Amino acid sequence: MTHVPVTRFAPSPTGYLHLGHVVSAVHAQKTAGPLGRFLVRIEDIDTTRCTPELTDALREDLQWLGLWSAKPVLQQSQHMGAYAAVLDHLRQRKLLYPCFCTRSDIAAAASGQQAPDGSTVYPGTCRSGAFDHSRAPAWRLDMERALNEIQGVPSWYEAGHGRVAGRADEFGDVVLGRRDTGVSYHLCVTHDDALQGVTCVTRGQDLYAATSIHRVLQTLMKWPEPEYRHHALILDKSGKKLSKRDGAEGVRALRAMGWSADDVLTHPLVTKALTES
């Protein structure tokens, strides 16, 4: 049977579409190829920053560029119950614990250890269950217990590089249920990749390290393991990842200046990033 790739482009509508998004969408579409399936997913669990107006603008710009999905578009804010069910399942397996620490609490207790993605490793303050405050808790994965259950740190397959050793044990107890939204990116993205049958996850190099966490969740939940393709990023003049705040590189701004969809798709920054991927 011929392998038919299923890819996805999963933006968060917290701002207008920019050229970095265009790179991600084109990369996923090209990876799917003429015989595969290219999906668009709206990752809008942050209901404070993700607004209906920005979601509509995102859809309009992607349709104008020819980068919209022919299949029904999954919108995460409409599936919160499914994510909550996964959290409940992990709680029942005693793999999660409530964390009442504030950011200042964590900063004060942290040893300075950094995770592979540059974040601060949680010091484990609430792991003993001795803390109980009036505020709603975040829910953290007990990483040591999780890795013991799956008998090791899972690796992943990176296209063009082969198997890559995971580093989940260096992340500490990551948050899977945020205090504000109830869920986290790590949980939602792995759930939806499995639900939608994604066989190849294409995304920017900024999410390369997070793959270690995602492989743990996939293994715990017995979800299929996709392959991964992390593409080069568009960087600003200071060498940082292009931000939604960079209006000069926004698709909507370029449209207003008279650029065509083809002009945007062949923008030198887009072409350079795709060539380097």
C-alpha cells in the first residue's frame, strides 16, 4: 500500500498572518504533495488572545494565498471537552499532580536548571501534594513516573536525519493543564495529530525541542508516532524569530500595498527559508 502523507498547518490566531506562517504552511503543503492531505487546524485555546476577528482574518488570508484546507478545519476551542477527558485519564493513572505555584514562586525556588527549549525546569515544589491554596491549580506531568511507566525516554524520527534521541528527562514536570485555559499546547497538539491521522508533523525549528515532550504523551496514550520535519525560520534583523508584531512582514499589510498572492509566496524571505529547510 502506498504511503499517503497527511500534514497540517496549525496557526494560533493571536495576530495577523505573517511570512513566518507562510513558510510553515507552504512547507506542510509541499510535504503532503499532490497525493497527500494538507490540513489546516486553528489552535485557539487561548481565548483571551485568540479572537473571532483574528480567526476570520487568518482564514481570509490563507484562502487568498491558496493555503486553506479542503477538509473540515478543526478549531481547538470547540474541542475542550476532549482535552479535559485526556487530562482526567492521566490523573486517574496518577501521572498528573496539581501545582499551585505562581511564576514568582517558581523563580524563587528554581535552581537555574534550563530545559532543552530554554525554559526553567520546575523545582518540583508541589509534587509531594503538601500544598493546597484557594487558587485553581495547574496540572503537571510527573515526568519521572511517566518515563518509568513507558520504560525510557522515547526518540523520534526526523526526516533527513533518522532517529533522534529524546530529552524528555531534562524538561522536568511540564504543565499539561494550564491554570487559565485548562489545557496546554503540548496536550492539545498531540491529541489532534492523532485524531486527524497526521503522519508527518511539519513545523518550525523553534518547536524542535518540544518534540521530546510530545513523544512521551504519544507513548503514554498509545497514539500513533508521526515523523517530523522541522523547517528553517525567518529571522528578523536581530536574529530573532519573526513575530506577529512585525507588521511590515504581515500578509495583510503586503496585500494593502498591492502585492499579489504569488508575490507573497515567492517573497525572498519565504524562498530563503524554504530552501534552507
